Amino acid sequence: MENWHSNGCVVYIVPRDAIMLGIRLEFSVAEFFASGGIVSFTDRMAAVLNIHAADIKVVAVYEGSTIVEFQVIQRDPEVVEESDLISLSQIDKKYRQFINSKETFMGSRILDAKVGGAAIISPFEQARRKEGLFEEDEFNQFVDEQMGGSKNVFGDKTQETKKKEKNKDLVEIKDP
């Protein structure tokens, strides 16, 4: 990421407490936006998590089914009463319970989900695994492909990617 600023410009970086979540739904991006898009998604997810829609920020919507990455952002403790703060651990728990117990959201089947980068197994995915109709870590691979490969925001390969590339070299070759 690059930034240009004029001399004397002051840049403030304010850390925010948040939880990153993701969901993959079985409909196209066009169908997602036709059914209300980000506004509808935010309102419905806020209802699921029992929080205000303003506490949710959609970060990205990807094609390939529809992947929505979003954050639940902690309210500013300097502005709201302590009783109005969000328990992010409770949000994590409610989201996991929702994904584990529901098969659809916004009228579409829930294919996969994530909390902080860790996959949650949806009922649909559980059934696929039981029937042997899946590839390991399929959702993570798909997101990596949509993001242009396993690179971090600086364009460098991550340690995880380097480890995967190293393991690719260890292919067993058998004689016929």
C-alpha cells in the first residue's frame, strides 16, 4: 500500500477492535445484488447476530458463487456507554452457531464460512464431506485464487504459501 502526503500533513492511525467474518453463498453476484445486495446482507446479518447494522462493514464481495467478507466492529468506548459495547467473543459464538445450524441465508444455500480466517463447516459442507464430494480446504483455495494467489497486501508470498510451494516439490513418482 502506498500513500502520498504533503509536508506537514498529520496522519492518525486509530486501531479498532473487530472480528473478520466471511460467508460463501450459492448464488451469483448478480443474484446477490438483485436480492438487495450489501444493504440487505448487512440488515439480515445484523438480525442474526443481534447487533445494529451500523456495526457491520462489508469489506468485499467476490464472484464464484458469492463470497462476502465483512467485519463486526467494536463500538468506540469513548462514545458509548460500557453496556452498549459489543462482545466480539459472543459475536464469534453466535456466527458459528448460525452457520452450524442454518442451511440458507438470503434465500441461498450457505456453502462455507470463516471466522478470522478459520473455516467453519456448514451443514452443506458436512454432507459433502460425508459423501466424499469435496476437496480439502476448497473455500480457502478459491478465495486465494480470487485474490490473485496467496500473497499478502504487500505482494510478498506468505510463510504459508512458501510452505505449500516447498511441499509441491515433494511429489512421489511411481514407475508404471
